[in-house]
Amino acid sequence: MTDDGGGQPPPETVFSALGNETRLEILFTLHGRASGWSRSDDAVPYSELQSAVGEDDSGKFNYHLSRLTDHFVEKRPGGYAIQYAGKNFVRAALASYGVEESSFGPTEVDAACFRCGGDVVVEYNGERLMTRCADCPGAFDLDYTPDGTLSAVPVQPGGIADTDQNRLLERIHARFCHRARTYVDGACPRCGGEMDRDLVGCADHDGSDGPCPNCSTSMAAYFDCQCSVCGQSGLIPPVVGRSDRDPVAAALREAGVDGAGWPLFAEGMAWSDSYDPDANRVVYDPDAVDYRIGVDASATLAKL
């Protein structure tokens, strides 16, 4: 299938191939047979695949298989195997559907608010894991965040299948920290495309008593990142996006933070910051060290 220009077909043409139960069965069957990095072991013979899918009519089965070939399935000497795009589709379906619990209410966890030291609760709704403080206005006042929000991390429903909310808090924020580093490095963790990155600063920032009325966050500046290919996007605290590099990493170690997760996120968000519009740079003043740290629009770090 190609478009009139001889290039790749438009997405709506490609994904129309998925609108059939037999084709979905083929994809899920091949995904279940995939064995990691081994290409030779992934191939399923035609007759075995047909039997597993349960389509007795060879003509119909061959037609449906051909609709998937070249975009979601590839033919190999030993049979058929799922391609990367097919794996991504199945993974998204498994992570988003068939989950018994797709939300939960506020649950207190063993964490302290980085704004006031108050108790922290976590809740999941709107496909976001929210952390909130019951004692202060929090760090974000966006159109999708409730009062007291400290973080709002996008997570598919399958990612919250955990009975221990403390472990969930740590795991999801560890994932956020790792992704934040990749975003700021300029690479999309979803598709590998180029991540456009803009430093958005608030020249009249006032986050002393909660989210700034001018920018709706407690951060003097943040990176607004978006993939030029798939549109994946995120609002990234610069200190988190550069948390694996000195002098940020050194200041975190001095504060007793080692590794990614809620402690890293909370420590970085607690650092006093200011925005320098002339240099288009955010400047942090960590309590644990005797120097300040600058992060400019190119994500270059400076020890001040």
C-alpha cells in the first residue's frame, strides 16, 4: 500500500488494517510468540499461525495476513513475525484495556510535601497519577489538576496495577525522571524522533505561597518538550531533566538523593529557583551545597 506520491501511505490507511477481529488475533498471537531479541525464534509457520488464530478458510486467512504484512507483520524464511509497529500496537492495547481497576481515590503514602512538609496522597484518574498535599496549595494549578497538586504523571491504566501505593509512587516517578532526561537530551522515548525543547520562563514569577498566578506552577522555568514525529510531549522541570549530570547530580548526592524516583523529584522541586530573562536561564540555589546551578535554553549546565 502506497500513496499517490510513491512514499509511505497515510496513517489512516495503515491503521484501517487493524479493524478486523482476525487480524487482531494474528497480531496478538504473534506478539505472544515473540521471544525477546531472537529474530529466528519469533517466526511462526503459516499453518501453525492459521491454526492458532482459528480461521479454517485459507483464502480468508491469507487475505487478512496480507493486510498486515509490510507494516505490522513481516514474512521470514521460517514463517511470520510481528514487527516493531505491531508490537507497539499490542503493547498499547494491553496497557490501556482489560484492566479491572482504572482509577482509585486519594490514598496516603509515606512521603512528605516538598512545599510544606505535609502529608502526601496519591490518586489515579484521567490516566494520570496525581500526588497532592492536603495542607498547602501545591505546585501546579493547571486545568486538569486538583487543589494541592504536587505532580501529575501520565500513566496508562495497566501501569497502576499495584496494591502497594508507596511502590507505585516510587516506580512512576522513577519512570518520569528517566523520561525527563531523555526528553531534555532531545530524543523521544516513544518513537526515537527529535524532541523539540523550549525553555519557558516566568519573568514575574511568584511561587512563594503556591502556584504562581502568572504561570500556574511553582517553577520559575520549565522545559516544554514535544516530539516532531509522534507529538509525544511533556512539561519537564529542568533540574529533573539534568539530574544525571554534574553539578546537579553532585548537589543531589550531597542532599542524600541517589537514583531516580520520588526523592529526586521532590528534592529538585524544593530547590529555590529564579528565572533570568536576559540569559534565558533558570538558576537554582540548592540548600545542600554552597553554589548555585544554571540551566539555559540549550540545557547547558553552569556552576555559579
